[in-house]
Amino acid sequence: MSRFTIPRDVYFGRGCMTEVLEGLTGKKAIVVTGGSSMQKFGFLDKVVASLKKANMEVKLIEGVEPDPSVETVFKGAQTMREFQPDWIIALGGGSPIDAAKAMWIFYEHPETTFNDVKDPFTVPLLRNKARFVAIASTSGTATEVTAFSVITDYSTKVKYPLADYNLTPDIAIVDPELAETMPPKLVAHTGMDALTHALEAYVATARSPFTDPLALQAILMVKDSILKSYEGDHDAREQMHMAQCLAGMAFTNALLGITHSMAHKIGALFHIPHGCANAILLPYVIEFNQKVSLKDYAKVAKDMELPGSSAEELVASLIRFIQDLNKKLAIPATLKEAGVTEEQFTDNVKFIAENAAKDPCTSSNPRQANADLLEKVLTCAFKGENVTF
């Protein structure tokens, strides 16, 4: 039996955030957010004012770091247990929303340990105490519509993608006004994260007739809008904000692949931003996967109107398109260009490959990949060599 799950409500359009929050009913809301951008641009104040207009008592958890840690999660959960909110409002990019999802688990189930929920579909039932609203400020992670929360255990230097449909928010708010504050580098990284989500979902083992159209539409919207969005075009920013949400709806149900498996582990060790790591790895992964997914990638390339008369030519065009796009977005072509030294790579490649092989995303990759094969792909991505095996 298959399943398709997204938030009960997805609100979208400029200015929708305040209208939705003012209509909530409850007694207490806790707002989880990241560094300073939501404060700087006034969005945090708007959230608080809207919740107070809805007659709620409001408490803040601020300063969630990029790649949120297990410690941040447990500290936030303790604050929630003390405050007892009936709404959790997560505001910002992927990090605060992912952290808030994990806090939600341990707020409602204080006896649960992190080890209890590291494996897919092990999160206990939620919504006994609170419901969840996710407000996305970046156009890439789509965590506002997904069943995932990526948390880093710095003691083991491993990122864990917690995965369970219980984590899917009740309400997703996709307001492009928030995305217009992103600097160009963040636009590039999050945009390529969205493209990776859509491409991986389109070939993943759990793909379905429900997810394929969402993935394809997201790919086409990214193709049309990412460079204009990078250059600051407001209409393109809005299109990218919608595209990343569609990609999220696709991958939360179709699942992902080894681009994400390897990016999770690279990010934890080398601190390359997640979207940047995905962008670097994606061409090499397509080369690796085309042995089993040639026709699917060719269909994508054809729909994108890329040149080629055969499936092989179309897939080669798709790979070149991504490489050219990375260049235009100032994203490195290899891990070496991203600042990973030869010594760092040699010392860590086996560790990364072994942990990536255990990542939940690996099991849904269209071509089976063990640690040895992942090490070879990583080596190609470090050196800039074609994947021919």
C-alpha cells in the first residue's frame, strides 16, 4: 500500500502569513526561529502581533543555528514543556523549522530519546498537546510540507534525517514576501536544493502518479525562474517559492536518493551548505543513476526542451544544463573547488561513504548503492571526473 501525505492546509500568496495566523484559535503559541533575518526584516514582529491579535499568549525560542543540533532540540523541548503551547509556529529556513519539528516530538513525549526516533517511521503519535504551523522564508528545503527533520549529532559528526508522516505540519504558509529578503548566495543554494529534490523524487523508488507531476512541474518552474530569482526579480522569487513547495510535496512522498545521502554527511563534516553540496553532487549522481533511470531522466530533459535526439543525448544535455547552471550561480563544480583539501577528503571519504550508505535516502535511490560505490561517486565529485562505473 502506498501513501500520499501533505499538510491539511497550504496557504500561499503575498501577505497570507498574517491573515492565517490571526485566524488561529488557541491559548498559547511558541514561535521557533533562527538567527537575525526574520527579526531584521520585521517578520517575527508580524508573527507575534498576529498571534496576539488571535488572543494567544506568545513565547519565543530564538537563535536556532544552521544545521541544528540535538542539544538545541532538547533545550527547546524543555522550554515547550514549561510553557505548554497548543500551537508551535516555526518561522524561517529549513533549520528552525526542522528543529521545531524535532522539539515537538520531545515536548509531547519527554520519555523518548533521540535514538528512539533516528530510524524512519519511529516517531510516536503527535498532536496530543500541540499543532504545528510552518512558515518558510527560503525557497529550497520545503520542510513546511514534508515529513522530514534533519538534525545533527555533533558528537558523532552525523546528520540524521528524522522521517515520519507525524512530522508533516498541520499548516504550511508559503508567503513569497519572506523569500524576497534572501541574499543571492542563499537564493542559489536553496534553488538548487529544490531542483535536486524534484529530480531525485522523479526517479526515486517510491515515486507514483501522484508525485511525478509535482516533481516535473517544479523542475520546469525552477528552469524558468532560478536565474531571474538569483538576479533579484520579485516575480521569479515568487515562482521559486511555489516551485520548491511543489518539489517538497513530491519528495516527501516519493522520497529522495544518494545526492541527499552524501550531502547530509558532507555537510556535517565539511560544513558545506546543504543546497551547495547537493548542487555539486547532482551531475555525478545522474551519471551514476542513468544506468537504470536513463528513460526517466531523458523524459525530464525532453520536457525541459533540452537538445538531444536519443535518450543518451538528452541525459547528457540535462547534466550539462545543471553544470552550466551551477557555474552561473557561482557554485563550485567539485568538492575540491568548494574548499575540501586532499588530506581532508582522503581522511574522511570512507567515513562519509559508510554513513551515507546507512542514510534513509539511499534505500530509495533508483540504483542500489553500497559504501564502495558511494566512495567512488564521492571521489569523482572531488576530482571532477566522469562517473563511468
